[in-house]
Amino acid sequence: MSAGILYLCATPIGNLGDITQRVLDTLRVVDLIAAEDTRNSLKLLNHYEIRKPLTSYHEHNKYEKAEELVSRLQRGESIAVISDAGTPAISDPGEVLAARCIEQGIRVTSLPGACALITALTMSGMKARRFCFEGFLPADKKERRRILEQLSQEERTMILYEAPHHLRETLRELDHTLGSERRVTLCRELTKKFEEAMPFTLGQALAYYGENEPRGEYVLVLEGMDPARKEESRRQSFQELPLAEHVAGYEAQGLSRKDAMKRAAADRGVTKREVYQALLREE
Ligand code: SAM
């Protein structure tokens, strides 16, 4: 018997019209629909008059339930996965099931459609040629600090998901790490009646939410670090280091004196000759 197929089906993120014909056709023919929130998904399925067996697949049963679903797929059943909203596997448990199926040699296919990160990025006006998606920042303090530090050097546009009750705290941390002047577009209620994409600097966003209650789910689209400014701050940090120490640092890494001077010159944005002469003066 051949194994079934796992269909990752994108569903609307707010507007019931945002579902593809192919997703509807697939939901009508599969043996089982695994839904993150069965009550919520029932509204969608009822709206489209789709009557199929439903089972819950969510954050708290994603590992055990994946095994059960994999067994059913191995027995030849076809299964569609739908998340609470948007594209399964993007910041939701569909990721675990897809990975487990691939490990087991089960075919996984993805039916594209609504996704909050792409909707927010495209309407933000921020650079979309290169971007990185961070999902929700981790709750663990140490890990969170590590990621924020990494993001402080990121040149690409950054996209984050956030729930309303954590928005202020996240804005405060971003403001602290990326600086108050960094541009951010806060997108909320996407595809819904009161959809908003609010362009701010981080400082302005903090002030705004100091006075206004965050409402609804948010996508934060952050401008990446300007490469020229990044280079400038790198140079500045080297300027603070005494030249002899700078060169010695590279020599300690195994570079010849000549190469160490070359590297230090590049770091400081000066010529090798200038480094050489400055070192002579220091000696
Ligand atoms: N799988 C989904 C997708 O494709 O975007 C994301 C699921 S994740 C559990 C939920 C988060 O997505 C929310 O906290 C919010 O950050 C974002 N999100 C989903 N729908 C949204 C909407 N209509 N407006 C703004 N953000 C939304």
C-alpha cells in the first residue's frame, strides 16, 4: 500500500475570502483534517460547507500526535493540516509534523496562501529584497538577549511576530538594542476591517504605546542596519583600541607582523603606511 500525502494548507489570517480554490478542493477530498484549533477551523469549514473528520494538532500535543498522524499516513490516509491562521509550519506546530513526515519518507506538499509575515512585509514599504524572519522572540531571557544582540547587527529587513500583551516589552528591548531612531512598521489586524500598518521609529512606537493599549496580533517589520553605519561603528570600536594592541591581537592569532598591520589598517580605515608610522612613533 502506498503512503498518503500530507497537505499543508494555508488558511485566512482574518479575511475568510483569502483561501485558494486548491486548498478548498483538497480539504474536500482528504481523509482527515488536522487543525490547530478545531473550534476556530470549524467556522471556516462550515462557511465553505466542508464536512470532514477533524482532529486537533496543536502546540501541546505536537510530538505525540505527529506519531499518530504519521502512522495514519503510512496506512495510506491523506491528511490536510491547517493552523489557527495562515501558513502551517510558520511559527506553528505544522513544522514538527512536516519534519517528521519527511524523516519517514512521506510526501509533504504545501498549498500556498495567506501568511502574516509576507502580508506585513509587502505592505510595510521596507526593503523586501533581503529579509529575515524571526517569528516570536524566545521567552528564555538569555536566549532572547543573544538573538537581540545578533539582530542589532542585522542588515536585512527583520520581521517579528508579537502578541499584544508582550508588545510594549518587546518594543522597549528593541529600542534599547537597535536604538530609538530605527524605523519599524507595526502591522495589526491584517486583512481585517481595521487593518493598520503604522510607520514609526522605535522611540515613537514606544511613546505611542505608552499612551495607547496594544490591541490585536502584531507583525513588526524592522529596518535593517545601514551597512555604512555598521562599518562606521566597527571602525569606531577599533579606534578605541590602542594601535599596538590591535596589531598584537592579530599577531597572537598567528598572522605575520606585516599581515597584522594590513588587517589593522583595513579595520581602522587607514593605509598600512600610516599604521607603520604610528607604531614607530609609539615605540
Ligand atoms: N502561521 C501563521 C502565518 O502564516 O503567519 C502565524 C501563526 S503565529 C502562531 C500567530 C502570529 O502571526 C500572531 O501572533 C501575529 O504576530 C501574526 N498574525 C497572524 N495573523 C495576523 C493578522 N491578521 N494581523 C497581524 N498579525 C497576524
